[in-house]
Amino acid sequence: MEIKTDQTDNYTKIAIIGRVDTVTAAQLEKAIQSVLENEPKSIIMDCTELDYISSSGLRVFLILQKKMVVKNARLSLFGLNPNIKEIFDISGFSTIFKIFPDLKKAINN
């Protein structure tokens, strides 16, 4: 798994490339914690190249969502492929997260 972060004045984008599973979830959690130290008002997760997510990965997303709510900050996801979207739907996470088809819509909503 590879993680790329880009920060603008309005949001921080975290791009996840590859798999988030029991082996890589801690790496993602550490990267997210580093981003949270800057107190972002908005985080946008780029999932266009996310190939797989396990329950460990979902847990990291949920922890991030809870931290963002406490900080009164915004978390958006975009670019979920059909398999990842199905996992979010089945787990009920689609109702927890704001999910958009592309970056432009994630920024403007």
C-alpha cells in the first residue's frame, strides 16, 4: 500500500493506493494521525486506486470519521470502485460516510 497526501488551503487529500488489510492498516492509521496533527477542517480520501479493504481497514476509516466529528471537521470519500463500494454498502458504512464519485464533487459538497 502507498499513501499520498496533498494539502491545500481548503482541504487535505489522502490517496490510498493498493490494499488496506491487517498488515497495512497500522500504516494508514499512522499516516492519518500525522494529517490530524495539522487540525484540518476537511479531509478528502481518494479511493480511486484502493484495490481492497478488510475489516481492519474499515476500522481505520471509522476511527477517522469519529475524530473528524469530534473536531467538527468534514470527511469525504471519493472514487470507490464497485467492489469497495459494495463492501461499504454491506457493512453499512455508506450511510456513515459522505461518498462522492469524483474529487470535484467531494470538494464542492
